[in-house]
Amino acid sequence: MGDEQPAAQAHQPADLSIEGVSKTFHARGRSVLALSSITLKIERGSFVALIGPSGCGKSTLLRLVAGLEEPDDGAILVRNETPHSFRARGELGIAFQDPALLPWRTVRRNVGLPLQVLGKKRQADRERIDALIELVGLTGYADALPGQLSGGMRQRVAIARALVTNPSMLLLDEPFGALDQILRRSMNLELRRIWMGSATTALLVTHSIDEAAFLADAVVVMNGGPGRIIDHIAIPFPRPRAPGLFAAPEFHTLCDRLAAALEPGGAR
């Protein structure tokens, strides 16, 4: 993954293939079609963002990719494997809006939890935990408990935990949604740095248009009733992207285009 051009332009093999996926939920005698005929391919080493109104099925799609839900129709393959088998081998990292850290475990032990679940206790794994703690900017906090950390720091721990198995794909479901705008912007910069140092494919669900435009190589726009993809917009800005991009006129033009795509009838 080079810094000279967006990864989406590198013509790498598809890491993720979603073909004709639909999902219906049944509760209290009612059936709700959450997703209808979703088809999407994500290239290896790219960063793709999903945006859309609340209830359009973004998080449902992410859970299907993670193997936490099963589609009713269609197929999902991650590097030609089912999501469940891919995740079972530790190849899939997941970070949600709630960092879900265990309060009685230190930062180091929270980050290392997936390795413990996979039965790994090698010296190299312990070294990786410490390297990730440094990567996410938490050097000196390895022995701290979650209650001693700020919200942004807890999210960094969750991202380090998602990366600890050296996954080929990273799934992020509104990881900064609970943070204020200033801290969220700071975490966008941190995630950009962490992702560029991890060489993993990333799929981000977000409600923030500027977050999607700054981080992603391509933005997939969804709409609801039922959930479907209505647009797929390539992001033209080369990497590495500096913080000054947020103030650039061409960045605001692109954000306006993404906002227009979210309006009823706004897709191309």
C-alpha cells in the first residue's frame, strides 16, 4: 500500500466480496427487511467507509461481514472464506462504538485478550501487544485500568485490541461516535496513522461525512427502507493526508457531494 495514490486505485485483489445479500429480522410477529440485494467488492489494502441515515442497515451489513449474523440470501466471502471461519482464525479485527473493555483488566491485558482466546502466549505476541500500545499512543499506560483512561484513550485500546491478531481486515462500527467533535477529529488523525502503519483492509461505518472523506479511499452511500447501496464515490486525495485537508476547498466540495448523495433522490 503506497502513499502516492489511494489504495482503491491500486487494482488489488478483492478482500471482501458481497453478492446479492439480503437480511430480514423477525420480532413480535413482524418482519423487517433490513438489507436488500447488497453487492459490494472491497479491494485489498483499501479503506472504505459506509455512510447513510440511521436505520439504513450499515451496522447490520458490518455484522454480516463479521460473521455475527447470517444473510438470508446472497453470499459474503472474505478472501474466499466465510466470515465465520475467517474471524475464527483471528484474521478479522472489530472495534465498535462501545470499546467494551473489561474493567478489571489492564490496558495490556485488554489488548491481549483476543490472543488469549486464540490460545497464543508466545513471546512475540507479548512484544506485539507492547508495540501496539505504543502505536496507538498509550506508552506509559500499559498497566492502567480502563477507569483511569479518558474516552478517547479507551477507544485507542479497543483499536489496538482489534489489531493485535494482525488481522487482514479491520471492521469499525462508529468507533468515535460518542466523542465530542474536537476529540473525534484528533482520533481521525490517530486512526489514519494507525491504519497506514498496519497494512490492513478497513471498513468503517460512520455518520460523519468529513470523517468518511478524510479517512477513506471510497465512500459507499446507503439508504433505508430497505437498506441498499445508492452510490459509490471514489475519494481523490492522495496519501498521506495532512490535517490541513479538512480546510481545503476541494475537501468541502467533496463533502457537499457526499451530503447531496444522502438526500432523497440524490444518488447518481
